[in-house]
Amino acid sequence: MEFDKVAMAKKVLVLIISNAGLGLRFARRAKEFMKDVKVALWAEGEDHVASGWVDDRLKEVIDSGIEVVACRKQAEGRGYEKALRRKKVKLVSVSEYVSKAILEGREVLTF
């Protein structure tokens, strides 16, 4: 994806697969200059958030009004769905969520 295309985007989905700290920091900063930012956690990124490694950044992101979702099946399978819900993370089918985001015209950035 070209940087100019992302910089001009009004709607973006930050898909966090491995680097939760960097992805959450980007999402928080993006909210300052992009109209609509959403975050989807998946794989190792979801593990990092569930374990509490990035609680401060997650709180900043959620408090700024950014919707944060995570993979329901992964959370159930790994036993941390209650921990994510307590952190105000919505559990969804991430594959469907990402597909819908693309159809809505969102630029998808992966961390």
C-alpha cells in the first residue's frame, strides 16, 4: 500500500496480528488526523492485549472512541474471552469484520 493512499484515507482499519504495542500507538495517533479508525486484534496481537502487556495503550485507544474488536473463536479457545470483555474489547468474527471493512472502503494497515 502506498503511503500517500493511507495518509489521505478517511477510514482505516488497523489489523494487529503481531505488534500490539506499535499497532495501538498508531491507531491512537491516526485518530488525530483520520475521520474513522477501528482496530481488529488477531493471533499474537490478541494474545498480547489479553495478557495485559499493553493495557495503558489499549485504554487510551478505547477512551479516544476507537472501536477495538478481537477474534471470538480465538478468545474462547484460549480461555481469555472474559478478560477481553472486561477491557471493553468486542468479540467478533474477525475474518468477517475485515471483509466488511474492505467493502466499506477502509484502508487496512497491518501490524
